[in-house]
Amino acid sequence: MKQTSNAIRFETQIPLREVMKNNPTMVGIEANVAKAAKTMCHDEVGSVIIIDRKKPIGIVTEEDITCKVVAKDLKPSTVHVNEIMSTPLITVSADKTVGDAAHMMVKHKVRRLPVIDSKNNVIGIVTVRDLLAVSNELNELLADLIEINREEIVEQGMCNRCSQMSDDLKRVDNVMLCSSCREEDNIR
């Protein structure tokens, strides 16, 4: 935690490698949409990375299949993935952080980022859901830290025990106590 001008800011630079899913689902450019959908169902994922000669070139998502095939009443076995994939593929380097990935997602308006190594090989994928999970964990941690330190917050008001006005109230066990009542309980 870093304290700056009466505000506490939680800083973290979580490496992307710690939240990405390894070995993302991929199919070759020659695959049809039916094969891509079956692969996605088998792997229980919402997207498939399209590769050509072992290099990532695009991505097909559930939304692509729904909007570009099903909504147009096309037969999935007759449509090839290269006809509906999003390209160029937006990727993120494995040495980046969660914050970097989030900024890229916002900038490019995408919900999934394949993670590549220094040789441009896809080694993982990170989704908005992965980033939100990290965010939720950090929020819970911050809430716990606030609760732990809550009794140190000094406020003005009426003591919940003796009903006297005080400018030295502190929260103790979710009750605001003045210095006199805290002294009675041997609490500083």
C-alpha cells in the first residue's frame, strides 16, 4: 500500500503469467465452424485461436459463431473459420502485467487476449473474467484490511456508550467510543 496525500492506493503489478490460462484452444485455418464449435465445447471455452503454419492469425468466439453463422442461418460445416475470425489477432506479451492486459482490452475493445512468448508462440490466453477474478480478490483483501484498521479511524460525534459529544471517537467492535469509554475498557 502506498499513502499519498491522505489517500491510500493499493498498488500491484501482477504478472500476466499468474492469471492466464495455459495451452489455449486452437484449430487450423482449414477448419470449419462446426469443428471449431465442437472443439470449444469439448474444451469448455468461449473462443478458439486460429493458426496457420503454427502461427496465430485470428480468433473465433461464441459471439462470432452466433452472429456470423447461426443468425444468418448458415450451415456451420460449410463455413470456414477464416471467413468469420477476427483478424489481425491482438496479442499480449507474457512479460506484461494484468494492468497492461486490461489497458489493451479497453483500447482494442476485446474480451480475450492470446498471450505470446518472445518467439510469437501462443502460450496462454487471458480473458476479462480472469482479470475480474483478480480484481475481486484484491477488493476482498482491501475490505479485510479496512476492517482490521477501522478501529484506528478517529471521528467526531456522539459516543455510542455514554452519549457524550467527542472529537476523539474510535470504532471498536463496530461501536464508536470516546476516549473515556475506551479507557474504562482498557482500550487506547
